[in-house]
Amino acid sequence: MSQLSFSDAEYAGKRTKTHREAFLQDVELVVPRKVLLKII
């Protein structure tokens, strides 16, 4: 495994979110997974 360059590390933090990532983040705000797992 090679080490990331500074430009690779900078780009990794700026990449856009996929629709799936954005959707799952919104769902997490509405229904926190940790609370739901405690109930189950």
C-alpha cells in the first residue's frame, strides 16, 4: 500500500457525496441508528 500524496489527500476531502451517501445521512438524522438498535 502506498502513501497518499498531499494532492490526493486534499482531493479525498473535497469529493462530492453520492446520492446514496446523502440519503443515508438524511435518514440517520431522522432515525438515529444507535437508538433504534437499543430498542430492538
